[in-house]
Amino acid sequence: MTTYTVEHGVITAASQHADAHNAAFELAHALRHDDLGFVLFFCSAEYDLAALAEALEGYFSPTPLSGCTTAGEITPLGYDRGSIVAIGFDRRFFAIETALVDDLEHFELAKAQPLVDTLLERCRRQALAPINEHSFALTLLDGLSSREEQVLATLDAALGRIPSFGGSAGDDNHLSHTHVYIAGRFYTRAAVVVMINTRLPFEVFSTHHLTPLSYKLVVTQADREQRRVIELNGMPAAQVYADLVGVTPEQLSAEVFAHHPLAVRIGEQHYVRSIQRVNSDHSLSFYCAVENGIVLTAMQPAPLLDNLAAMLAGVSARLGSPGVIIGCDCFLRRMELEALQQVDQASHLLRQSSVVGFNTYGEQHHGMHVNQTFTGVAFGSLPVIDKC
């Protein structure tokens, strides 16, 4: 499955072949052309990753590639699993540079600023478009590193006015090993920063379909390093949450967490803090940072398909029909769609708007780490200038 639009400078393709070498061959056959400058991919963690790395480098070298493992893929045909989806960027439209962050625990501004400055300078040398007005950063992080907040806040400070978005790598919901890819290798406990400068109009966006309820829960005991809430309102966290949603602690599951999220309010916005699992001591592990004293608001889902359709329509109204939208879609949203048997309808909406991407273990938007959102970037086309 392949799509290509000259005016947008992108090609998208996907392979459902389970063999790594055959999958890489299919992508190369679909994407390679004389002006291919960069390839971004998202792949199922079920692949033999060492074999996939070797095959991708073999078929695409010297074209650089970056990517990550997923909790599900969004292909040109919609949602999929066990596949690999890729985007080929035309160097005439995009200047793209990448960097690896392999020490997440000690990623401070003193390291982030020269990293960002170097990426921007490399893009500037290609003289494609003004840097400050026509650039954004894509971040891909190990989704089980528990370091997203620190890395993103630091990187956002270094980026200044340059917008950013991204997603945390997944592993098909096993919650075991997630990987990011750069320079021929898959890495764990690492991040990849992709700086993209483009002549095309673009919009970085984020949306969710959740509305706040009146119920408030105060974190009265937490293990910040492990993202674990031990007590809510002075009681065992799992029991308090179970009582809130009307089940027993033994009935708590990923499906329950997806339907009954919690969020922290910052200013006028609510940022979701999704629950990962319930532990044997009735504590709750979260995908995002939690700490003593924060107030969590109970949220309820509005119709997801309506929200998705409205967001896509808004992007098209502002940019025109997008050549491609790169989407980082929380795996809990997909889980909700599966429970409601609405995956086909959602896939239709995504296909109509040329969305490709992946299901994440967390989304990143302007330095924030959030859950249960659809976050991404949409590319428009160059304006047509009439010649008299």
C-alpha cells in the first residue's frame, strides 16, 4: 500500500510481511526514488529487530532512517497490527537531521542546547526554508523509561519557539521492552530527536475526547520515581479508584482504565495521567509522572469518533487537504475503539485524511507528556503562483 503526492513531497507505504527482510524490501520498493532524503518508520515489536535493522540499512543506505516500535500501527489503510509503516521525505521539500539521546537520566539543558543548536545549524546549511518559522521537532522516546517528563521539559527549553510533538515507543501492549531506532540500531532507554525544516505549511496539533467530572482525588502517597500512587485521599489507591468507577479492585483492567481516565489540571487545560496497572499492594502504576499532593480530576469520554472527525476537518480547513498527517495516537484510545467496535469507522476517517503513524505509550506536545490524546503534525501543500 503506497501513496505519493508530488506537491507534498511525501510517500507513505506499509508492509504486513512478518519476515523482516521481505518487509524492508517492500518498503524500499515503494519508497526509494532519486530525491528520497529521509525515512521515518513505525514497526511492530514482534519483528526480529536485529534482522529488521540490518535489512532496512541494506535496502535504504545511504538514506538515513529513524523510527520506533509501536503498540499498533496506522497505515495508509488505517489501523493495523504486526506491520511496519514508513514515510519517505523528498529532500527538495524537507531538510531533516537527527540525534540520539542515550543517557536520559542525565539529559540537562547543558546537553540539550548544543544538541538542538547543532540540528538547527545542519538544517540551515541546506538552505531550504527559514529555520525559526519553518521547523519543528519530532521526539521518539523509550515508552518504559519513566524519563519522558524530564527529557521533554529540558528539550522544550532548548527549542524555544520551535514547536515539538512525538510519541513514546510501544511493544504491542506487553509492557516489557520498547525501542527507538537511529543510525542502523534499535536502542532502549533512549530517545531520538528528529528536527524537520520544510518549505511546506504545517501544523502541530493535539486533541482528546475527554471532559472533566466533579470528582477530585488527592495523591496522598506516591513513589515518584516508579510513577506509582500508593494512596488516594488517604486510602489504598486501587480501592478508592475502583469505588469511583463502580467496580472491585480485582476487576480493574486496561479497558477500565481507558474508559475512566484521570487528569491533572494546569491552567485551563486538563492533561491526562493514564493508569498502567494495579499492583498486588493495591497501588496504581501510571504512564505519566505523579507525585504527592497533586489533585487528579475524574474524566469521562465524549464520542471519540466525533472528536477525531472534527479535528481532521479543522486541519483540512486551515491547511487544505493534507498530503500526510503523522499521528501519535495513544493505545488506550485504540483500546476504547476496539471495545466499542468502532475501529473500522476510525480507520475510514484516518484513511480519508492521509494519516499514518502509530499507537503510543504516551504522547508528547510542546514539552508535555500526556496520555489518551491524538497528537501529530499535518503538512499542507505549496501555494500555486499564477504566472502572467
